[in-house]
Amino acid sequence: MGCELIHGSCMEVLRGMPSESIDAVVTDPTYEQTPLAWDRWPDGWPTEVARVLKPTGSMLVFGTLRMFLDRRDDFHDWRMAQDIVQEKQSGSSMLADRFPQPKAALPTTPDPRREVSHVRP
């Protein structure tokens, strides 16, 4: 078993992948907190991830609560498995040093029929 890390524009990379070919996706998408071009949300990426994930696949998404609430329609076909909260000590806003911003990581599967059971030996 191996692991391949792929670096590139997410939509270009995802569109070039065959369906149901990926075991897991770990992503930290933009939060759209600045007007800069790199901080824009790539429309449709959760749908493309669902297409390339194997039926037993999962996606781990890092983001702020605000990001998930603002983009709830993009995740409506995904089952949120659990949340992991990370206290981020630095950030990009002017209040970042006064109010650490919790950051959530949500392991997800595309729909309830794709639930994955974890068995420990």
C-alpha cells in the first residue's frame, strides 16, 4: 500500500482522474476571507471529489465553521462523520492574536450508503 501526493489546481487535477479511483482526499480549501485570487472557492470541487472517491472512500476537510456554513449547499450530499477541532494560534485577521480561531476538520463520506466501518485488530 502506498500514498501519492498530488499538487496542482484542484479542478484540473480532479477532472483528469478516473471515477472511483481514490481512497482518500485530505484538503484545506480556501476560506474566502480576502479578495485575492488565490482565496476564491473553486465551484463544484466537492462534487468532483465525490466522483473520484471509491465507494469506501472518505474526505477530510479543514475549514472554519463559517466556511462550512457559508458553503453548506456544496456539502449537502455528504455525510459528516465527525468533527475535530484545532485551536489555531495564528491567523490572517487583525484580531487573530486576540481571539484564536477554532478550525474544524470534518471527515466525510459522500452519502449515508457509503459509511465506512473501522475495525481494530
